Amino acid sequence: MDVPAVAAPRVVAPPWAAEALAAQRGHLLPWAPVALGTGIAAYLALPWEPGPAAWAGVASVALLALALSLRGRLAAPLALGVLLLAGGAALGLARVHLTAAPVLDFRYWGPVEGRIVGLDRSGSDALRLTLDRVVLEDVPPDRTPARVRVSLQGDQPWLMAEPGRVVLLTALLSPPPGPAEPGGWDFRRAAWFERLGAVGYTRTPVLSAAAPAGGLWLPRLRDRLSDFVTARIPGDAGGLASAVMTGDRSGLSAAANDAMRDSGLYHLVSISGMHMGMIVAFVFGLVRGLVALVPPLALRVDGKKVAALVALPVAAFYLALAGRDVATERAFVTVAVMLGAILLGRQAISLRSVAVAALVVLLLRPESVVNAGFQMSFAAVVALAWAFNAAPVRGLQARAPWLAPVALLLLSSLVAGLATAPFAGAQFNRFAAYGLLANMLAVPAMGLLVMPAAVLLAIGAPLGITQPAILMADLGSRWVLLVAERVAALDGAAWGVPTPPPAVLPLLALGGLLVVLWRGRGRWAGLAPLALAFLLWAGADRPPLLVAASGGAMGVLGPEGRALSRPTGDAFTTESWLRADGEVAGAEVAGARPGIERGERAFRATVGGVDVLLVRGATALAAIEGCGGADLLFTDQAATGRPCLVLDAPLLAATGPVAGWPEPSGLRLLATESGRRPWTGPPAAPLGLVPAPP
């Protein structure tokens, strides 16, 4: 007896859902990088490394989504989105394991040999060397980091710091540091993807072991060009010109960097989409103009396509010269996609081209999705593409061509500033109040003088004609720095912004993408997550108690702001606390605030009814009987047999920084580590509740 076949049920969408989905037809491509990036970000944000069972579950969901994609029009795009989510997670896993390299798991003091592959400056304005081909004494090769970064303490004028040179030094190296506070930004993850296995410093002379040999010719070319520019343009102006031409930012002083940040112009220092766009726009316009000047040629070839063909290798060379930094690589991909659109006869600036660029960047460097530069640059480009397609720019160009450039500059600065401000505030805890004014004054000089000077310098240098380009770069750079200094000096130029809760950035991204990408009235539903994000941000709480992983610094939140146990020591950690609080004041001010009873090496505070004591040094600890009357003792020494809860150096080394939150019954302590990832240490035991005395 034959059994009749039963057709598989099809997914039938409600009428309103089918109508909303129909409106998106032809506009779903921009959602592909959103789904892929969400999968990558979700994997990277996990507090533990998924095991085989978790990945089997992801594969099962992906297969189910693939099966459902054949069932109805509504199911197909949703299933594709699920597949991209799963693919993003798998892509993140592959990237983590492909970039794996040894990480130093102890403090090392001794000789270091390595080849210079990178030069930059630390936050304290010290020259830093990034070394590969590292050799450490008595450390086997399978435990030696692939790269280390060493800060040079003190001037070393005899050192010829250039890429490719092999150097010898004696340095103190440590594993890349973890977050400054529980839930804070984790440098270890960024270092993992850079294959940076140790960081440290040296106060001893750095000796040259071998001159640059074969290879690294592009970094050496970058170094020579940087020296060429800075030798002819002295001071910070030369440092800025070198930074935007070659990507070498070591010539800018700390004061200039601070002024650029506070004025909202720091994006001009790091090569990004704007610099790449300016270079390409100048070359594109120059070539197209030259073609138009030759009528027989202009009648036979498409000037736009010829200009795009010339501009593309120029952009590729600029990328190679700048060292393939993440931001520069992202900018090149975006520009290359736009030039490709011109060659194919498509619209260059559109949400589709931005989506293709984002997909390429995520495939090349999946970890960039959690990078501030990725978030800010694509937020700006997406907002600009949406605004230029919505605004009557072409009509304005036809009616008032003299007004169009000013309107375009104002519109682009306003739109890009509004789109990137929330991400900049969340990532850097700073808001430049006069950023629009500074950009209106400085960006034209960058686009009309500095970036064209880079092209003219490349053309004129082989012919010995460099002075006009140097003069243009000098004038433009000095003007940008002058604007930065004057704007940063205005009252209220830089506002401190507290670090938002973890849910804020995803909600901001979701709301903004719905408003920009969704078609139809449903886009205004994106205002709800935007409003929720800002409400959560406004109500964000900061830990009343913070203790550094070294056990040498404590911060207590009071009415006047966070008070520090002392203004010096653990500088990176304490500055990170103040920045995350949204503080503009420095450690000197915070180190004198009330809220902590300060001794020479003992510091006492009361948080949530719990008496907290921090003691530095073995002598000071030995002088204290028991816990000194405190309920909770922190110390940078090993301490046992005390009658209270003690978090000493060995325990803090395992837990990382500690935060304390008052509760009705006492003080809840939270540690940094909650799980194990390839870039973190083993999980720490929960610290629990310190009861308040009756």
C-alpha cells in the first residue's frame, strides 16, 4: 500500500511581516556585515572559550537555518542572517587560532635581542620599539614571544632606531597587562591579535647588533621619508606631516597629541578613510583634469575610469607605506570598493559599497569589529552615505555652485561628528565640545594643502623638486596645530564621559542601523534602542571602591569624585579609573581629595560600612598588628594569618583588579577574571561578600 507523500510545511509570514520584508527587497546587502560582525563580536565577548559541545550547537543551528531558508520568502533572509551569525563566530575562532603565538607567563629581567619592526611613542612620550625575531636568555623558542614592545626610558641619541636593525638591550618584560578594573578594556586581547607576547621597558643603553639587511624595505622607506619630512619641517608640524604622509606618529609630542584630542582633531593624526579619500580624490581629480585637457583623448576614453585606474594603485602604495595598520587597511578597502564601483559604472558612495567594504574588512581582520576605529569609521561612512543620498546636494550644486563646497563641508562634519560622538565617548571617555568648529577650520587645510603635498612630494622627489610640497605641508600642518591649540584652550573644550554599561554600544549600533538601513516606517522603531542606550548611559554607576592588581593603589568614589590613595604609582591603572569615571582632573588632584586617610605607606577608607586598609611595602605591613583594626586588608606583599579578609599580592595576581560595591549587608567584591580565553589567565575564584560590622 502506497503512503501518500506529505509536503513539508512552509513558513507563512503574517501579512504585516510579509509587507515589511517586501519593502526591504534589494536593500538587504547592508545587513550582511551587520550579521557577520554580530557573530564575531558575540564570540569575542564570551567570558569563556566555547567547547566542542557549544560549537556543535552552533553548527546545528546553522544547518537548521539552511533548511528553513527553502521554506518561504520570509524565512530565507532570516535564515541567511542566522548563517552569517554562525559564520561570524566561526570566523572569530579561526582568527584567534591562526594568530596564536607564545605569551610570556612570568616577569623577565635580562638580555633581549630582536629586530626593530615598529616605532611609536607611549602615553608618557617615551620612544617604543616593537621587536620580532626575539631571543631571551634561558627561554626556549617555543615559549619566546613572537613580538615584544619595549619603552626606552631616557634619551639615547646614539641609537639609530630604524626598521630592520637588530638591537641588544637589557629589559624588564611582563605579560601584556589585563584590564585596569573588572569589565574594563582588555589590552591582552588586542595584543593577542598583534602577536605581541610581552611589554616592558629599559633604562640601559640599546646597542646595535646588526644593520638592516634584506626585507622590510617598505618600513625602511617609510622611515627615510619620515626623516626627510621632519628634517625640513621642524617641531610638531613635521611630526604631523610625517604622521599623515607615512603613518609614523613618533614625531608628535605629548602636548600636541593632547591638544588634538581635546579639540576633536585627533582623527587627523591616524591615517584613516579621510586621508585615503583625500589622497585618492586629489589624484582622481588631477588625472581626470589632465585627460580633459587633451580633447582627442577625452573623446576616446572615459576620464572617470582612467582616473579610477590610476588612483587605485596610488591608494595601494599609500596603504603599504603606512604599514598596513588596521585603520589604514580598512580605509583602503573602502576606497578600493568605491573606485571599483566607478570602474563598473555604479554609484561610488552608497550603502551597498560600504557594506562590501565592511564585509572585506571583517573577513581580513575579524577582530576589528570590537576596535574603536572600525566602529567610528563605519559609523561615519554609513551616516554620510545615508545623508548625501537623502540631502538635496546635487540640486544645491546646480543652483549655487559657490555655496555647495561650504555646505558639503558643514554637512559632512556635522553628520560624521554626530555619528561618531557616542562611540568616541564610550571608547575614549572624552567629548570634544567644539569638535565641529575645529574640523570646519582644520579639515580644509588638510585636504587642500597637506594631503596634496604628499602626492606632489612623491612626484617631485625623483626630479629634485620638493620645496613647493614641503612648503604646502608645513603651512597646512602649522595651521591644523594652531587650530587644535586654540580650540583645546577654550573653556569646556573637553568633557569627561563615564564608561557606559556593556549593553549601551550594541543598543546604539542597533538603533542607528535600523534608522539608516530599514525601509519604511518601521525604521523609526530604531529610536527606542537609541533612547534606551542613552538612558542606561545616563544612569551608569561606577564602582565605589577600586584596587589595582598590584595591591599598591586604591580609589574611593566620593562627592567630589574619585579619591586616590596617592597621586603617583600605578599611573596607567589610576589614570584609567579617572578616565572611566568621566574625570578631566588628573591624578595630582585626585590624590589630594578627601575620602581616604593617607599615611606614608598605609591608606584607610570606609566603603559600605566596611573599614578598608591598603598597606604598601614589607616594612609597613610588618609594623601593623593583625589587620590594623580593618575589616578588609589589601597589600602588595604576601600576607597570611591575619584575622580579617586579606587580598595580598599572590591572590591579586590571580584575580586582577578588584571592585567593591556596597550592599545592605556589607561590601560585594568583584574580580576581573570570570573565565578563560586564549589571551587571559585561568579563572579566579569568586571573592564574595565582606560583611559590615554590626
